[in-house]
Amino acid sequence: MSSTITVRVEDKLKKEAGDVFREVGMDMSTAITIYLKQVVRTNGIPFPISAEIPNALTLKAIQEAEKGKMASFSSIDELMEDLND
């Protein structure tokens, strides 16, 4: 017995995902079935999910960039020296 699932996604996402699935020889239904089987097998989402929260150093760099306080370098060696400090 089969069931129908209705899912709303953006048109662009559906097309891009469909293109990938066709490239590997499957349709959307097969791909979703594989995903759901992996959810059952792993008893969870079958890939890591995390919030991409920048660390303190990255936040500082973002703030400096937004204020126009970005570092500039006259050579690759100067850049590498700064990166290695």
C-alpha cells in the first residue's frame, strides 16, 4: 500500500533537485523514499544539522568589514605573515 505526501517547496528548489535526481537516474518519489528510509534506519535526520553561528573572531571580522575597517596588504607575504600571527 502507498500513501501520498504533499510538500510545498520553492519552484527553483524543486527543479534543481529534480535535475540532480535525474542525473543519478531516479525521480523525486524515489529520492524522497530513500530519504525517509534513511530517517527510519538512523532514527533521525540522516545528516548533521547545525546552526551556523560565527565564532567571536569571525563576528569581529564581520563587524570590521561592515565598518570598512578591513585590513589591506601590499603583498602575499604580508598577508601570510598576518594570517600566521
